[in-house]
Amino acid sequence: MDLDRHTIGPNRTVFEALERINSLGEAMILFVVGENGNLEGTLTDGDIRRALVAQNPLTIPIKEIMQRNFQHLRKTSNYVEELCRFRKRGMRYIPVLNESNGIKHIINLDRQRSSLPMQAMIMAGGEGRRLRPLTEQTPKPLLKVGDKPIIQYNIEHLVRYGINRITISIRYLGDQLINYFKDGSEFGCQIEYIEEDKPMGTIGALAQIRDRLNEPVLLMNSDVLTNIDLEDQYMDFSSKQASLSVATIPYPVKIPYAVLETTGNNVKALKEKPEFLYYSNAGIYMIRKDAIHQIPADRPYNATDLMEALVAQGSKVISYPLRGYWLDIGKPDDFMKAKEDVRHIRF
């Protein structure tokens, strides 16, 4: 939210506050900030109505009618959990305060679902050979599904969850991605680009920004169409204190025949047409900072390499079963399915 429009001094009159609120449209709330920059209270149109019903004049200062017992957040370890509780209670606008009670920013839950303390990297350097000739002149991330490119759905989804610092790794026809998204401001985020001189695997490019990271990273492929609940994955990742969380897709395998369990020639058990459930990698990862420093900077490296290294050293790697929609747009059939499905997906 625009802090300048939504903040007001405690000595301004009720009439001045009413004028300001009237200009705000739907977000009819003001945050009352003192001369020292501290948040002192909140004021809504309801507070003003109650003051007028009590026959207070429009000339009184708003500090006499503002709400001093206001809800707020700080960037603590249970920050996301608190935000989730506020949302369930129907709160829409939540100030996030710094150590001196100044407003860092305001979360508008009408526009976003959460505010995850993460940065993101989107891998968008592949050539998309299986989708040729569609990708001969256009990089796969910019192929349109519905009325927008594949990668735009992912960027908008990240912003929806408050992840607005995004790095895009580019290589093949990367200039088109830069020309389309620019610095990201049009899409509500800050975008920077790193260009791979050579293919660096599914996670190798992350090593180039690890020294600039001050929080966990969400890494995802650009050609995935999904409405994954990123807040739920983050809370699972955080509560289990994992080094890495990988989103997974359930993949059932049905055997159309009876299956024998044997030892040598001896039959020990018989299962009639059993079904086995496996979990496949969805290409969406949440990674702790210290784990990122294990990625080598001088050679190709895959996410599976990092997972194997973390497991081998005893670090916690967890699976997050994805319960929403997910589709890897790798082949022409996938692309056609995405164009049909996108009309029915709720992002």
C-alpha cells in the first residue's frame, strides 16, 4: 500500500481525515504516525462515524478518536503464522513495524494472500526443443497460455504471496524476457536477470546470487503452470526446520495383474492388482541460505545433486505434496492441455 496516502498525523482534524479517507476508495483506513515516525494508532471510516454519532465536532484532532490498541506484525520467527491468524479473523490491512515502531510496509490482504520472507529465482534459460517450431523465435517461458505468457503466471503467483524480489536466469533468447518484464515494476516486483554463459543445470545459476541473499529462496522452473499454496509449503518448510523442501506430485501406478511376493521360488504373498503411489519432483524448491552455499559456482549443478548432497550429510530434505493444480509444459500435448486448463484454474 502507498504509505503516503494511508498515513496521517495525530493532530490533523477529523474533517481532514474524512477528506483523506474519501479519496482512498475501498481501502478506507488511515495509519496515524507521530512526529517521531512511530505508529500511534489507526483510523477507519467506522471510527469517524462513531465519533460523529457521539456529537464530536469535525474540528477535533484524530488522536482523540483513533484506535490505539491496533494489530500489527513484526518480522519474527512466527511472522507468517501470525499473518495467517489475522487473515482468518477477517483483517485486511496489517502494518509491519520495525524495531522503533515505524511502519516498514503495510500488507494489503485484498491484493495478496501472504507475505513470505523469501526471495525467488525462476529458471528460464532452456531452449524448449520439444516444443519446436513454437520456440524457434520465442523462448518457451514467453509462449502464451490464454492471454499471457507461461512465466507471467508464475511471477504473478509469487507476488500474490508477497515474494517480490525475483531473479530470472536466462540464456536462450533471454533478451526477449528482459524486454517483456524489464525491472518488474509493472508486475509489482523487482526483477533482476543473470545470464548463463553455458547451461548450468537446474540449480547451478543460484550460486551467482548467493552472496546477495539474506533470506531463504524459492526456486522454480519457468515452464510450470501451478496454483500451489506457497504459504502452506513455507509453513511446512519452516516448522520442520528443513534445509530444503521439494514440492512433489503424487504419481499412482496401477498393476493390472496379481503380483506375487516371492523368495526364490517360494510364494510368500499375493496382491491382486495392487496400486503403488510414488511422488515425482514438481520443480519447485524452498532452500535455506546455508544450503545454497554448497552449490558450486564453476560447473553445472542440478537440484537433485543438492538434495543428494544434503541427505548424505544428514541435513533435512522434505517432500511437500502439492495438492493444487500442476502441469509441466514440456511437450506439445502439455501446451495444448495448459491452454484448455487455464480457463478453469483458480490462481
